[in-house]
Amino acid sequence: MHENTLLGKQAAYKSEYDPSLIYPISRTHNREKLPMPRNRVNNNLPFFGIDIWTGFEISWLNQKGKPQVFIAEFLIPVESKNIVESKSFKLYLNSFNQTKYDSKLNAHEAMVKDLSKGFGAQINIILFDVMEYPLNQANMGENIDHLDVEVNDYQPNASLLAVSDEIVEETLNSHLLKSNCPVTNQPDWGTLVIDYKGLKINRQALLKYIISYRDHDDFHEHCTEQIFCDLLSAGDFQSLTVSARYTRRGGLDINPTRSLNPITNNTLIGRLARQ
């Protein structure tokens, strides 16, 4: 599938603008494998959502050769045709490093055009001055990592999930999410936040399920969608939002959110300490 690309291979970093470095990967193949619930709320998908990539190494030169440095948030709609492989994303962003632009607007327009083409949908990019980037102020709910559980299964196992007849509204989080990049096999570390109203999720069962991703090879976005769909299949929920905040690698972090309801600013979890 990736034989003719730079993915998983040693590559020289280009420092002059090169949009050909972007490598899209269709979402379709992995979504066909999801346990899709009957209810489809958004363009034949069972969720609303957004993927937020944060870029911490965004730089180019002004016309006098002086470096301009920013933090960027890339907002990709869940309806986009593709994801973009993270190494190719980094290589593309690095190609701005020695490229001169008349203004921040011109660099921004180039990124929006190129990445919208790669993702197969119109995306939004916010460029922050480094000292103005906002940190997390969201309610993370209750952490479940202290629970004493025994784990023997390190591949995703939806049968581990369990719910009770009690109706609750709560937010739970765990820092024990880990999966592996299917291209490079490098570990992807993340924090998972689950906000829901409905049948109460068994917390020990949930923690074991989260840990079961530890040896799983898949992209951040696909892991989050599988977790959402598995939870939706396990219980009856009036509302359900699953957010994953992954640690950065190569100056990028990836943060998918999937929800039964349309996404608002209040839905989103901001940058966490280990990002």
C-alpha cells in the first residue's frame, strides 16, 4: 500500500515549499470495518466530529530573511475523504522553513489550499503567536487510572465493555491509551476523555478496554472512531462524546473528537500537560 512513498523510510527534509510531500490516506477502508450502529446522524456516519492537529514547529521567512514562528491548529472535518499520514504532514510543514512569504496571510493561504486538497475537504487553520496559544480549561471529569484491574489482552476487545441499568451523566478520563502507528510501528500515547449521559459504563471494564489498544496498529483517528462505535454498541446513550488527545511526535499532535451531537467549542478538550 505504501511501497512507493517515503512513509516508514528515511527521508531528507526539504526546506523549500513542496506540496507534493502530502500523502493522503482514505478513511473508507477503516470505516468499513467499524461496527456501525443503525442510527446515522451525519452524512451516513454515526457521529459528528473533528480532528485537531497542533503544529508546534511552524516557521517560514519574511522577505528580509527573518524567521517567523507560530503554533498552528489544523481543524479537519470528520466528513473529509482522507486523513494525511503524519510524517508526510511534517515533511510538508518543514518545506516552509526556508521559503519566503510576503505576509502571514500568504503562507496561511498556501497551507489551507494544499491541505484541503490532501484531506479532501475544506479545512480551517488557525495560526497563533507563540505567547498567545490557549491552554486547556475544559472539565476533564474523573480519572479512572487508579482502578485495580488485571489485563491479559492487548488488542481491542469490545466484549470487555459493560454497562449497568443505572442512568448517569458523567465525564471519565484515562491517560493509559496507547496504540502504534501502522506505518512506522512507533508508539502513540494519548489521553482519552469520555463524556456521556445514559447507561452507566462499568469503569473497571472501560479501563481494561482502553488498555487493550496497547499493541494495536492503527491511526489516531481510526482508534477514536472504533472506541466511539464500540461504546455506542455496548450501551444506550442520550449523549456520547469521545475525545483523544495524543502526545506530539515530530512537532505534531493529533486530537480526534467524535460525538452523537454536533461539535461546539464547549465539546473540545484543549492542550494537556504532556502534549
